[in-house]
Amino acid sequence: MTVPALDSSELSRYARHLSLPEVGKEGQLRLKDAKVLLVGAGGLGSPLALYLAAAGIGTLGLVDFDEVDATNLQRQILHGTKDVGRSKLDSAQESLADVNPNVSFVPHPVRLDSSNALEILGPYDVVADGTDNFPTRYLVNDACVLLGKPNVYGSVFRWEGQASVFANGDGPCYRCLFREPPPPGLVPDCAEGGVLGVLPGIMGMIQAVEVIKLILGRGRTLTGRLLIFDALEMTWREMAILRNRDCPVCGDEPTQTGLIDYEDFCGLKPSAGEEEDMTNPFGEVGATELAERLKSAEPPYLLDVRQPHEWDIVNMASDGAVMIPLAELGNRLDELPADRQIVVYCRTGARSATAAQMLVEEGFSGVFNFVGGIHAWADEIDPSLPKY
């Protein structure tokens, strides 16, 4: 393919690249001709997008359907305070145009799924996965294998980050490392578990380096290697990954030759037979109804199953709440009343649902999950409470 030459402004802009023997003019033209798709405009996607734009990637595609939230600003450096409530893609486009107006930005304001993934990924040379959920990670992996596109992977949780390159030539894919997803709810997301704001920046920049090396055809990539970074201890570890010859997607005789329902694959949907009979063994209560119950002559026992540091940020102690972290609940059941309704809450309702299930299985009756958790209480009952 004939690539347009670098004009004088580009020669000046990329002067430090041009001085690198591994890049030079030919390499910079490769970058200018490249098309890279970033899945996610969040913590990992932010440094990825900024550095790839600055490096002179010719076409940057970005998939995201979310809006900027105040809680994003601690780590998602594509966006600023003025962007809260705005489409992440609109915010990203403005930021990237300021970094490098020579880059062609292609927004994909959709939720990536099995119906559109192959079409969206198809035109790009490299895909960088900056997602934060298992269904999309498996979807991106499988689509990259089927399309023959390298998948530059990154993930973060609390103080630890991981990076690798999957589906690159004869290298392994994500499923060779994690054949099956973890059980639903076992691994909390960043909203529940937290993440050091700097960490996505570090891992996203590593992903950007790998993308550039793949385009240049230079250096040793993370293909066949998982890089693990512990920011708290400031240590790096490396784990070898071998291609699984029996992998259902990239193996010698793959059994999956198309995209599947990844919500179902990750156990986030009930099976057809379970759907009709699926009912919670515990009750559910919303913020308004809970407020009325707390005013009654016999208010429910209000159980907070978050962590102590979350309780210190905001709690419902004034409404009689008692904190027992979910991890400790099984060993502290004797502290709970057997003769009162128990309403369990957490930040948004996920952990409390797990706790309510546990209480029912242990023989407690009159158990309710507070749907929406303390966030719903702040939204609907007491706006003075902080949200985190």
C-alpha cells in the first residue's frame, strides 16, 4: 500500500521517533498507515488512546457507549471535570484532536457484542482490550482469533496489573490462559474492589508500547508471556503462556468457530430451564420502602456487609445499621437476631444479595436485600450522603 509521505509538520512532530533506528521514517510511515481499535475509553483506554495518538497512529477507533462519571476522573485521564455527564467518545475525540490533529478518530458508540464484533474489529490491524468485564474480554479474544488480529490485553485490580499479547501468529490466546471464566461474583469489579488511579496508566502505557512494536515489527512482544505488576510492592513478574493445542478457539482442531453468547458463557444468564423457576429465596426492598419500614414500630435489623474503609466513607449508622463484612458473615451469624426482619445492604446491592442468599441458606427468615444499596439511599432519600 502506498502511504502518504510525512509533511514538514509531521517531520517536526515525530522528530524523536525519526531519530530512533528502530523507527526512523519508514517506521513512522507504518504508524501513520496503521489502524488500531481500542475497546473501552476508561482507565486503560485513556493512556492507550493518548499515547497512540501522540505516536502518530493514522486511524484510532474507539468503542464505548458510556458517559463520563465523577468517579472516573481518578484514573481516566482522557476526561476532565467539565466532561462529567458527557459521552466518553465525545470527550475522547476532543482530547485526542488536541494531542494530534493528524489522527483520524473513528467512534463506535455501541456495546460490543456477538452481533457486531466481527464487523467492527474487521478493518483494524491491531486490537487493544481495555475492558473491565469477563464477557467482553472473551468476546474480544474470540473475535481476534477468528479474524487473525493480535489482541493487546491489559487488566487492573486494586494494586495489581496484567498485560500480554494474545492471538498473535501462533501464540496463545486469552482462553489458553483462562479457559473458563470465574464463577459470577467471585471477582469484584473495580467499583467494588477499588483500583489505584495510577495503575491503569502504567498498564495502558505498556499496552501502547506493545501496539507500537507490533506495527513496527520490532522488538520482543509479550506474546506467550503474562506480565504481572504489583504496584504496592513495586515488583514485576513474568509467567510463560503456552498455546493450548486443545483450546476450543485457537487449538489445532477448534470446536468453536464462531462467536457465542458471552453473558451466558460467563454464567450471567439463567439457562432456559432455570428461567421460569428462578426466584430469589429472599425479598427485595427499595430505598423508599426501606425508609418507611425504618419508621415503623418494629424496624428491620439493618446489616451493612461492606468493608470498614467503606463504612468510614459513608454509612447508615444513624438509621441503626450494623456492619459485618461479607467475608466475616459466615463466622458471625450468632450476632444476628432470629426474631426480626433483616435488611442487608452494601454499596449498590450486589454483595448484599450474596449475603442475603447466605442468610436464607443458614435458616434465617424475613431476609431482604436493599436493591441499589447506599447509592440508592443517597439518590432517593438523603442527597447529603457522599457516593463513591
